Amino acid sequence: MERSLLIFALLVVATVTVLGTSRAEVVNNSASGGLLWSSGAGHLAENTETDESLNDHDEFDGGFPSLDGMLQWAIGHSDPAKLELKAHDVQQLSADEIQKRQMEIKELVEKLEMPSDAKLMQNAIKDLNNSSLSLEDHHRALMELLVLVEAIDNANDLHKLGGLSVIIRELTNSDSGIRTICAWIIGKASQNNPVVQEQVLELGGLPTLIMMVKSSFTEEAIKALYAVSSVIRNNHNGIKLFYSEGGDLMVQGVLSNVTADVRLHRRSVSLLGDLAEYQLEYSSKPEPLFFRNCALVRPVLDLTASYDLDLQEKVLVAVKNLLRLKSAELLVVDGFCGLKGALEKMRHRLQQEQDRRDYAIDVEVLRKEVYLIYLDKLNKVQLLLLE
């Protein structure tokens, strides 16, 4: 009951705040976060700061994508003391008065004509197919879809609405910004989503994404690698196609590029770790030659020299998985491509880390674990050789 009253109080605050706020004020307030929709063209945006962010904060026309959106906006733009007072006032209302207020709010919400997510997606897809619209409008439509596909139901509906084929088509657009956001959308929609993964594979999106990782535009390459990882993760058909399309050489190329952006290195190492982990789970399948040579392992170990703790941690996770593979026995005999020396140098760097000491301690624990796995593997191989 208390929760219902609080929600009702928030609705009261939201409606009063919306009615008392100009459109310009709503747009300006968008910098603090939340979703906004345009009653005219269904434009939607989200101000987020994530690993996948393009650091682009477009401002769009005011409005709200849903009742939840209005509630979130009301909470973020209300004085806590006034909100508590309003909740107290609501508690004093009779059942008839509450019902009357609820009807008033319902009528107001209906007047706002808030479109459904499906309608917003349809509008965005329609804009993308409209060649007469500007490049800026196409960027905006893609950003709308990027926000919407966060919800798994919307991601699953993207193909039904004809949007996924449009997104994959635009992967070859002449504009790098368009290509980048399209790859980003595919990555978000297919992440941990087998339905969308299979759809992307059927529509032929993976080979294009693999090629995009080689782009000279850093953001495009990063988002493409993110999409590749999302599409093939724990997906047999995706991993099989990944190897046949030279995905292993693509990863090896990124790892060997010492001038590559650290975010590309992080993603490529994480992808390598995922591929090794998948191989461990399905050990009945032959291991790709990819895992059996120092041309792959050495560049990975070279990244242990980085002062980026996140990258160091990802390298250790990948090496840990590689060491557990059957093929690692061949490499361990020769020192696993210089693993012992790389781990020792990492130990010294971690000891010198001051800014993120707690994190460095956690990474050091993982480093020791990797070293023990290596020693255990080495002892077993040596015993086998003695037999």
C-alpha cells in the first residue's frame, strides 16, 4: 500500500512538474539522464556513460517514452523534501479522492499520446529508409534504435519490424558514423540473445563486421569488434563462421598492433578468452590451430606490459583459459612463449601500482593463479615425457 501511495505521489509530482516545465527546460534537463521522445517524429535519446559510449550527447525534443520514464524524470527533478511531503498528503486522501486523482492523471497521460516502443522503432526504421532525410536525421534514428534494443523484447522485435536487415545494410554506408552506430546496435541487440545472434548470421552480417574491425576509424573498429563478440559468443554457428571468415587472423592482427587503441586490445583479448572457454566446454571438437602457436600467444603476453589494469586482468583471464586447453601442452614444453618472464615483470609493475592499489592486489591474486596453473601443466607434461 505504501509503495502504491508513493508511486501515486510521484505521478502527481510528475504531472505537475511536466505541466509547469517548458519544452526548452525539459530539453536542457536531458543532460542529467533519462529518455526523451518527440511527439512529432518519435525521436528518442538516452544520455548514458558506458564502455560503448560514443561520447555523443545529442539533445532531442522533449517528452517521455513511457509512464516509467515520466516517473524517473519526476524523481530526478523533484525536491526530496517536497516529494516526502506530497507522499504524506496523499496518505491523507480518501479512497474516492485518490480514485478521482488517478482518473485525472490517466486522462493527462492519454493526452500526452506516449507512443509504444514498437511505434518508436517503426518510426526510426521508416526514417532510415527515407533517403530524402538528412544524415543527421539518420544518425538520430539509429541512436533511437540503440536505446530501444536495450530491452530484450525490443531486440527480438527488431527483425520482425524489418529493422535488422536495414541495420545490416547500413554497415556498408559511406559514412563512418552510420556504420559505427549500426555495429553498436547489433552488438547490444545480440548480446546474450541467441535469437538475434542467429538472425544476424542468417542475414550475413558477421563477415562485414569482421572486415569493419580493420577500419582506420577507431570507434568503428571498436564497435565492430564488440558486435562480433556479441554475435558469436556461445554460438556454435557463429564461431564456426568466425573461423571460416578469418576472424582468428583478425584478432591476431589487433593483438599484434602495438599502436592499437587500448579498448581494441581489451576487446580482442576478451574475445580470445571467450573462444578458449568455449573450446573447453566443447572439448570433443578439434582445437583450431589458432590456439597452438606463439604467433598468437606472444602478442597477448606482450600486453602484460601495459599499465592498464583492466587490460592486464583480461590478459590473465585469456591466458588462464589458453593454459587449460589440450594444445597448451605443446607450448608449455617451450615455456609457453615466455610466460614466466612476462608474469614476473607484471608482478613488479603491480607492486608499484599506487593509484588503484586494491584493484592491483586483485590482479596479483589472478597472476599467481595463472602461474600455478602453468607450473602444474608443466609438471604433468614433464612426467609424461619421462614415461
